Amino acid sequence: MDEFADIRPYNDTEFPIIIERLLAEPDLVKGLTYFMRPRWKGPLRLLARSLVRWRLQKDISRLQSIADFQLWLASYVEKIIQKTTTDFTVVGIDKFDKNKSYTWISNHRDIALDPTLVNYALHSGNHPTGRIAIGDNLLNNPMVGDLMRLNKSFIVKRSIVAKRDKYTALQLLSKYIRYSIEEGQSIWIAQREGRAKDGIDSTDTAVLKMLSLSGRANKMAFGESLRTLNPVPVSISYEFDPCDVLKARELSALKQGEQYHKSDNEDVKSIITGLMGEKGRIQVSFGEEIDEGLFETAETLATEIDRQIVQGYACFPINYAAHKLLADQAVITPLTEYHQLESGLAALNKRCGDEPLAVKQQIYSMYAQPLIRKQGL
């Protein structure tokens, strides 16, 4: 019996069935058409869909395994990076053992891109890619769920309400993560549940305590249990967040006491916006293996993960511009020096457009956070 069948990624045995299901999915063709031929309208859009469907069937029918699928997907990730970024930099990956498995714990800004970029950085550096923790909210769209589970994603059951059932699910999740590490498979997991829409990245100790649950079966203390999972902080920096305005509108509404309800398929829309939107420069910075003395409690470990993630931030002109605007309002302490303010202000004004002042203020805060957090180190 496969005790992890309900949450684990798909395997090679399941691969042909899932591929057949995806090829019959019209939304997949529509999505790829938008990606590959965004300017084709009207009758040309219908022609583009036919061409994309033919190309998709031709490409995918040749794939025989999950590894084949990942290599095929990597070519699309490369195209996304080429089309939507001006530079992609990886820092600190060379110091890690390619034959060792790690728990990569990163900040979380984009639903799909964060783990995708970490895995792409690993792939580019000839390191094995990791299995990816995703929330079960993404399974509301079966196509997205199939694609992600083919791409080595496993499921975090966030929607369970009953305490006993939730704890049982967390135990199984923790057990699967430990099983993966012991099997030689690295893991990517966000430092907290959900994206840091306000730009304030902080590690939730509940995530660390979940990771430690599986060690209790062998009577491991928290620190020992976490050390065996080889956690390493990873910092992902986007010059521009394609979802910045969407996040700022939501946060602004909540601050003003308004109710915010997710629209149908909002997570899918955020995924597409994140993938296809302008991102400028991106940096993925791998931190250091954590000193043994910092595993004593979930709090000390979370503090160290936060420190390394903040230390790994890349700061761009837009970050300096946002910080300067807030400092001029006496909202935050000014820096002693600001870099490339003119280009940063131009970029920030472009991002804000004609949004209301409250939304603009939220955008300023989001982009200022990397520098605010660095000031606190």
C-alpha cells in the first residue's frame, strides 16, 4: 500500500494516464497559446490554438517519464526567463554537495515561480531538482494540479479544518518530507503558508514544528529532527513583482476594513500573471548550512532563517526609490545613501499607474521592505 499516494508527486507508472488527460484539456492549449502567440487575435488566435495543440501532442507524445517531462518543462522555463526578465543570477549554489539532499526553505512571493526558479537554478548548476510543497488550494483546478504533480510537487492539505484531521495530515506530510530526504530527494518549501503579499518575509515556526513531527517516532528532539533534514535558507529577489498591484489592492482594501473575497480561479490568474508579467532582474541566493547551536528551538531556527534570507536580498533601484518616498514621509528611517533614484522612481511610477493613493502607499511599502529589513540586521 502506498501511504503517500494522496499527497506525493505522480510517478512514472502514472505518467501515461496523466499525460493523456492533459492532452485532452482545452484550457492547457489556451494557456500555452497565450504564452507562445500573445499577439495573435481573432481568427489568428484559433489558428494559433490548432498549431499549439499539434505541437503539444507532438512534443508530449515522445515523453516517457517524469524526468523527460521535467527536461521538456525546463525549456519553457528558459523561454519565460528570456521573455520576462532582463537578468537571472544565482548566488551561492557552488558550496553545496550535489550528492546530498537538502530542505530548501525560501521566502514566498509568487505561487509557481518561486519553486520553479529554485529548481531551475539547481538544474542549471547540475544539481538535482527538488520536490515542491504546494497548497491544496491549487488543486481546485485539476489541470494545474496535474501539471504541478508531474513537476515533482507534493500536497500540503491547508484546507482541513478539524484539528485531529489536520494534525494527522501534518504528520503524514512531515513523514513524506523525511522519507524524501532519506531517499536522496531534496525538498523546496516556503518559510510560511501563503505568499508574503506585503513583502515582509518571516519564517512561521509552525512550518518548522511540522517538519520536526516525523522525528518524534524515533524520539528525536526538535533540534536533532530538523538537523537531519539539512535545512538551507534561500532568498528569491524580483526587481518587479508582476502581481504587485493585485496584492496592493487586496491589502489596501483589508486595511480599510473592507471584505476581500477571492474570485473564481484567482490563484490560477495569479500564476499566469506571475509567469507572464515583466520581472526585470531576478536573483536566487542560496544561504549557508545552519550552525548546530541554532537548532535549539523553533524560534532560534526561524530567526536564523530570516536573517539569512534578508541578507541574501538583491536590492534594485525601485527598492531604493520606494524607501526614499517613505523616508521623506517620515514613515521609516532614511538610508545614508540612495542609488539610481531617477530610474527607480520612473519604474515605481510606472508600476503604480493611476492607482488610488492608499494602493500606491502599499506598493511603496512592498518595494521598500528589502531595505527596511536589511536596516534591521
